[in-house]
Amino acid sequence: MLTAGLIIAGLAALLHVYIFTMESLTWTSPRTRATFGINEQQALDTKELAFNQGFYNLFLAIVTAVGIGSICLGHNGIGLALIFAGVGSMAAAALVLLVSSPDKARAAITQGVLPVLAIVALVPVALQ
């Protein structure tokens, strides 16, 4: 389960790097605007907020990646703690999005499935 959990956590981190890219680097591009269902004026009006939010996603990905690296170096306790902090925050953010904006359920599920699967895979490892 450890290997599966690390792979899934890594995929969750990569997804959040992609979200960072959209929110912080390409927010006003036609493709990103279409992904988020906003028009050009809305993108311009929210650019600063999206930029900041994107970095939250990047930091969650970094925490998760450092946790994976720690486990690869044999520091399982530290690594699991970091991974749970990263993917747990990702899953919690997805839940907040789902509850606060039910019309964005698809985005919330996309953002939250991999972190939840990583948690499910890694909890038995942590309990050993």
C-alpha cells in the first residue's frame, strides 16, 4: 500500500501544480478562463486573488512532494506526516469548495479524489 499511496499522493501533487499554473500563471488566458467558466473581465477582476490562491495549491504540492522524498530517504514518520498535511489540506479544500459552491461539484471532486485515495492508501501504513 505504501507504493500505491506514494504514487497517488504524487499525482495529487502534480494536479495541484497544474492548478497553480492555471491560477497564478495563465489565469487570463482563453483556455484557463474556459476551464473556470469566467469571462475576460472576471479574470482581470480576480487575477490578484487567483494568483494568491494558486500559490496555496503550489505549497500543498511541495509539502506532499517533500513528504514523498522523505519516505524515499527512509524517514517514514516525517514523510507520512508531511504527506498527510499536504493531501489532507487538499481534500479539506475540495470539501469546502463542494459545500460552499455545489455548482462546482465537478471541480471539487476532481481536486479531491486523489488526495482522499492517498489518505485511504496510507492510513494503514501509518498505523503499522
